[in-house]
Amino acid sequence: MTTASGDKVPSRFANPTLLSNALYGKVYRAVDQVTGTDVAVKVAPRDRVRRRVSATGTALLEDMDREAAIMRLLGVSDCRNALALTADGVDDATSSRYIAMPFCDRGDLFGLIETEGPLSEAKARILFADVVRGTQTLHKLGHIHRDISLENIFLRTKQDGNNEDELEAVLADFGLARPVGYRGQAHRRAGKLGYMAPEMYADLESGVVTTEALDVWSLGIVLFIMLTGLPPYATPAQF
């Protein structure tokens, strides 16, 4: 299916509506015609990804194959606070690499704080505990997110709640995730500056070793913004 913007979405996914732009593709809300469920599907032209790898001679910072593998593991773990995979593959008709996941109907944490301002301690406690559970599950599976931020924490109506206003937070976007102990490429940072651990920001010569501490630092920044509505600083250089 070709959207109004000219992008090709596999025919498995009906009524695609653009949600956002990803590093190498786009994310749509659509209906998975195999399962009949609302999904968010990330789509990237397979040839474009391959050209980027070939041109740089290095692996992509954002890796859809790795992301799909991690999300598949999260699905097996049965953790509802980390976004799991519902489908993935390469569509021959459109030559598109796609990853599908459950659609989160309440947006993201960035949008919530932008609309409502700082959260109450009670509300922040509940949502932050969700994010910590998702992060902990990822770490137990041997991977570090490296890009935890308000924009990568999705919100949805609580699945077992009695009140439709009840939210739960879900950790998402694992394109930059890497195994524990992975040494990053020299002169290449991963993640958003405002959430980046000092060691990731500073160590560009040898590449920083990936540990749980990178995510724990980002979680602290997330909690600070949840409670104050403002970041503690613009970049780690100011810390």
C-alpha cells in the first residue's frame, strides 16, 4: 500500500496513518489484517538500510534486525512494561523491512508532560515504576537500551484497570540497544544529549563500554523531568 506521502507500507497493514519519522524510515498506525489489532509499524526501505551500511563501512547505530530480536525476547518474557514484537519481516512487494508492535493509545510521556506539566508524586511514582520494570526486564535479558527518554516511553490505557483514565508506561524503541559489555564505536555517541550519561558523552576516543549504569543515569533524568517539568541541564557537559 502506498500512502499519500508516497511511502510503501506492506499490504498486511491496512489504513496506515503516519505517526512519526524514524532514523531510516517511518512509523505508522495501522490495522494488522492478520490479527485484526491496532499496531504501530516501523517501515524502512530495505535497500536504503543496506546502502547506508555499505557507504559507511560500519554497522548502523539504529539496527532494525537487532531491535526485532530484542522485542521478540521481550515478548517471551511476558513483561507488559516493555514493548514486544507482534510481527516483523521483509515484504517482497514493497522491498520494505518492517517491525510491528502494539499501538499505545495514550501517546508518550513527553506529550503528557508537555500538556499537563509536572506530574504529581503519586502519578509519577506509578508511571516511573512501570518504566523501571521494563528497563529491569531488558537488563535481565542482557541488553542495555542506551536511549531512554520521555519520547521513548509510551503510554496506554491500563489493561487491567477499572478506570479508563488509568495509564501504564511502556518502554519502547530498542534500535540503539546493545548487549551488556558491548564497546561502542569510537567518536560515536548513542542516545539523546539531555539524557546521556557523562561517560557516554565524554569517552569518544575508545568508545564507551555498555553497562546498566548508562540506563540508570537516563532514568534519573526522566524522573527529574516528570516531577519538575524541566531538564536538570541541557547537556552532560554542564553537569
